[in-house]
Amino acid sequence: MTDATQHNAKFDLDEALDALSRDAEAGSPRPGPDLVARVLAGAAAEVQHPLETADTTYQAPVARAPSVFEALFGWTSGAVAAMALSLAMGVGLGMELDPGDLPMTEEPVTEQFELADGSLFNEDFL
Amino acid sequence: MAVTPDGDGAERDAELLARFAAGDQSAARALTERLLPGALRQAWRMLGDQVEAEDVAQDAMLKLWKQASTWRAGEAKASTWLYRVVHNLCIDRMRRRRPQVPVEDAPEPVDPDPSVLERMAQSQTSAVVAKAIGTLPERQRQALMLRHFEGWSNPDIGAELGCSVEAVESLLARARRQLAAIMSEEREALGYD
């Protein structure tokens, strides 16, 4: 301990406060490498970009192969196109089978179809 | 020396916080170099225990990292914000040290602990000054410590203590008068004229 009694100088409060401040500065611990590493590890954990952590927190649905219509027009257009195609096939089949050609008999329906339109239900077709 | 909440330093801290929030790890290192020593020193002065002080400093810095993305530059200075966080964390630990006393009956923990300051004094004069600081009323002691030991400006001290700059000047003047009175009694024993 250095003693001020050796100096017999005028007491200066500012000097005394400065001296104590220097003592406190010198006597205080400084961050060691371990503490700095822990603080920086905390920073690294906090700064993780959301996209980098998504792999562990979010599983994307498994991709399925798109249909031809979806590939060409997108899924909504593909769905509409598929419905339109189904409708067209239905209309086409309805035009082929004219109800007026079906006699109102007790014969089995299959035979009546064969009689009405051989092109559709004949042996070659089936 | 402590990282003082001066204008340039505050702007630099705010800029570094913004860079850190954007994912720049080098900004975290720069902020650690600037702010961690002061946080550790403050915690050490309040707690007088290095392990506890390191835990508090680490916790405070972690809170700063968490705050970075929502930090509003200009509303608060990182250094003063960190000082407040360290202060509160230390107060929590000091209260937990005395579990046998109900919280409402326990005296408010002192910031800083005068005994810690006395332990750090390297001369007889410094030891007497440290002891004298311990006798000051709480707000006078806080103002004096922030001014002389942390290097804060009077407006920053006022913001921290919730009072005007004039009130800070008054606190500091009264603290100095009381210290001068105490030291005049000890002057002869210390060998001063």
C-alpha cells in the first residue's frame, strides 16, 4: 500500500477519486477467453438465419410427379382440362347411343345395345 | 476505461447492433470487445465475486443479442441499457443470497458494494475515499460512481436515475461536499496539509 503521508501535499478530492478509479480499474477482472467464447457462442446461436434452421424444424411435403395437364397448364388448369375432357367423352358417348334406337322390350339391355349399335358393342370392339 | 455512453460510441454501438441483427458475426465480436469489460466490471463491483460477475455479464450480453433485432437506434444507448440489465441481474442475485429475510424486509442492495471498492484500493487514501463513498446516500453514490468511475455524462446519469441534469449536478455537488468533509477529518492522519 503506497501511503500519501509521505507527500504532505494538499489534499485534492478529484485526484483522490481519480486514484481510486484507477485502482478499481486495475483491480477489476477482465473478460477471459472462456467468457468471450461463451458470449460469442450465445451471439452465434441468436444470429442463426431462419432458413438455416428450417431443415431441423420444418419438413417439406414429399413432391409428387405432376400430371401432363398440370405440367402444361398448372394444377388448376389441369383440373379444369381433365373435367372438360371427361365431359366431352361423356357427350360423345351419349351421341353414339341414341336412346331412340333402343326398343322398349323385355330383352336384356346388353342385347338391346348390341342391336342398336353394333359398331360399339360388336365382338371386334369388345 | 469503461465504454462510456458518449455520442459517437452510442452511434457505433447502434450500428453494430444493426449489423449483428442482419447476421454479421464480426459485429458481435466488436460489441463484445466494447461492452463486455464494462459489464463484467460493474457486476464485479456489485457482487464482489468473479464467477457470479461473469455469469451476470454473460446473461446481460445474451439479452442484448436477443434485443438486437428489435433495437431502435436513438431511443436508448446500448451501454446504458446494458448497465441497467447488469444492475437488475445483480440485484436479483444479491436478494437470493439472503433467502431467510423476506424481500419486503430486506434492505435494498447497495450499488456498488462499498466493501468491494475498499478491497480494490491500492493506497491508504484510496481506502479512506472508498469507505467515505460507502457512507453517501444511495443516489449521491450512484451519481458519483457513474460520473467518476464509469465516465458517464450528466445527461446520461440523469436518464439512468430518472432526474434532470440540474438534479444530477446537485447530487454530485452534495456528494463531493460530504466526501470533502469526511476527508478533512482524515486529512491529518493521511499526512496532507
